[in-house]
Amino acid sequence: MISNQILQNTIEGLKTIARVDFCVMDTDGKEAASTAANMSECGPETVEFAKSPADSQEIQGYQYFKIYDEQQLEYVLIAAGTGEDAYMVGKMAAFQIQNLLVAYKERFDKDNFIKNLLLDNLLLIDIYSRAKKLHIQTDVKRVVMIIETANGKDSNVLEALRTFFGSSSKDFITAVDENNVIVVKDLSDGDHAKDIERSASGMESFLLREGMTGIHIAYGTVVREIKEVSRSYKEAKMAMDVGKIFFDERNIIAYSELGIGRLIYQLPIPLCKMFIREIFGGKSPDEFDEETLTTINKFFENSLNVSETSRQLFIHRNTLVYRLDKLQKSTGLDLRVFEDAITFRIALMVVKYMNYMESLEY
């Protein structure tokens, strides 16, 4: 259903062009939009006109026109004035609103189709038949992007993103829950990772200018068939969740960048606890002091390079070796040994994952 605000904007634009006042009433004689306050008194006449067989009629100095939606009377348009000129202007305005109803209905149908497509609610045969009916290409490369802000799914975010992409865009902007907005982006003009990243950055900058805060954007992999769009959506959802755990310093994250994080995210918590207990006994790796944790993280960042790590930490090489030896004695893991380093790195990620999941319970 088209909103009253859209109708108001439309008749105000028509008034500017034709210099004629308009009023849109529903079939019960209630005003939906108007450019003149006194036209709201035409309710009784509107109800009578709606019951009549005529499609247009002149009543007490006004021209009345019926507006249909698939042969069902939806609105009555009232144009101020009489005569041939007023009739012609009113007829054109009614035709404009009629087309607007059709356009918004088609948009709603497409939006409904995309929602069901994302949620895997359609049979394969229905996907292609409905896509054909709605004039949606089925073999175009697409990627699903999820946008989340601090205030959850705000209708302003949805409308802002529709403005950002424009009405002529081949992209679909929708929402399937109360937490975020979804963009199914058309990549027929290119699918390079940098292009997708650039688009995500553009959305982030635009939303920041619109006053949105706490923006996070995640996206899945590129798909080449419309039936695979739901897979890209599931990947984007995982990227959003995993990104908050292991890449919390980043506002934009791709599914392809999650690495081992997406594997750890799917582990049950009891299994994670058992792993930590077997590796470290009763101690957790996140209980180390800040100096030790900084040393460990910097050592990993520099691919286990002792010289480069000591240089970046502004400490002597022997000091770093001492810290690593001390860590080996307390944990039994020597981070200079590749296998031990992998074990320790995974353990840190597992602990981070467990802490995050526990925080969601409170």
C-alpha cells in the first residue's frame, strides 16, 4: 500500500505544475492527502460518488475521479474547478496516481520475493517463474550485504539506503528482521573485491553523514544464479557475527576474510571448554598479564619473527626470548615452534569466542 506521505508529495508536485488544488480521499470519505484545507469537507460527496457507476463527475465546483488498483476502487481524486481544463488536469493527475499505485505494488511484490528468496522460503521452480514474472534477471552476479547500526533496524536506515542507491538501481534493499537492513547488490558491471569494498565504504560514509552511528557492514561471496542468493545471505550473517568476535576493530568485513574464525564460531561451547582445559589445565590464556598478551599478539602479527617483534616492542631481543621462555614454562607451549604457536593462537580465539557468547547471555 502506498503511504499518505507519498500521495501528499505527489499532489503537491502536481499543484505546482498545474496550479490546481487536489485532494485524495479513500472510499469512506476520509482524507488521505490534500493541498487545500477546505477540500477535506467533501467526504459525504466522495462516499456518494464512490457508490455511483460513473468514473468521473462534477459536483459543487469540484471534479471527482475514481482511482483503481487492479479493478478495485482504491481512492477518489478531487480537483478544484470546473470546465474542460479542470477536467483534463484532474484526469492527468488521476492517471499519474494510478501509475504510482502500480509501481509501488510491483515494488512491494519484488520486495516480498527477495525476502522469501533470502530466507529460503521458495521452491526452485517458483524462484525462476516468479523472477520472470517480476522481470528480475536470474543469471546476474550478485552479493548480499548486511548493514547494522547502533539502533537496530531503523526505517530511516532503510529509506536512506534506498536514496543512496537510487530508484533506477538494479539493487534490492530490504529487511527480514528487526536488527538490520539487507542489500542484494547487482554486480553485472564488475565483481572485483575492491569494487564491493568500495561500495560498502560508500554506504558507511553516507550513513555517517545521515547521522547514523555504530555502523557495521558484512557481505558474503559473489553468486552467479538467483537461486544462490540465500547462500550469500547466510555467509553475510556469519560474517557479521564472527566479525564482532574476532575483528571487532573493523566496521566492514567480508565472509572470505574470516579464516579459521568461521570454524571456531560453529564449535559448541562445551567442546571449547574441554579444549582449553586439556591445553592449559585450569588456566585460561586470557588470564595472562597485559605485557605477556601484548608480546604474544605482536609475535603473531610478525609471523613468529623474534627480531622484528623485539624491534616493534622496543625491547632487547634477549628480553623477548626471556618472555617466551617464561611462557613456555607456564604453559608447556613454545611459540617459536610452529605447531605450538598454532595451538596457542587457536586457544586465544576460542577463549575470545567463549567470552563473547557468555556476554550475550547477560
